[in-house]
Amino acid sequence: MATAADLAVLVREARTAAGWTQAELAQRCRVSREWVIRLEKGVRRIELGLVLDVLAVLGIKLNAEKDDRSDSDGLLDQVLRSHTSELAGKRDVT
């Protein structure tokens, strides 16, 4: 799992496999249905503690390990491009 979109797919698949609606998952996790929708859309800015709670409720164990790729592999450029395009999409056009 490398992106918020990857996490979104994982959560959505686990929720549907459990036979729960977004509202049912929200109730079990004590969050709003709108929050679950944002998580399943892959919104990047979302509270980590709540994400971990949702994963626990869904029975998903999250393991993290250091990525040994260096910045010369373009990882930093990829992250910066992603954030730049995300910010560009949020600008008001008047």
C-alpha cells in the first residue's frame, strides 16, 4: 500500500466483505458516514488515529517498513507532484 487511494480500496473492500454499509461502519467506529465516505474516496488529509480505529474494527493489521529507495529514484519528486496537483485542484477560480 503506497497511497491514500490504496488504503481507500482496502477499507472499501473489507467493509463490503463484512456486509456493512458505510453507515454501519461509521456507527461501529463512532465517526460520521461522511467521514467514512472521505476515507473511502482516498482523501489524503484525514485523522490517522481514526483511520487506525477503522482498520482495527475491520480486522486489518497495518505493518509499516522503511522504503529503502533513495530520493534519486524520484520518490520525493513523485510526492511533491502529488501534493502540488492536489493543491492546484483546491484553488478558487473567480
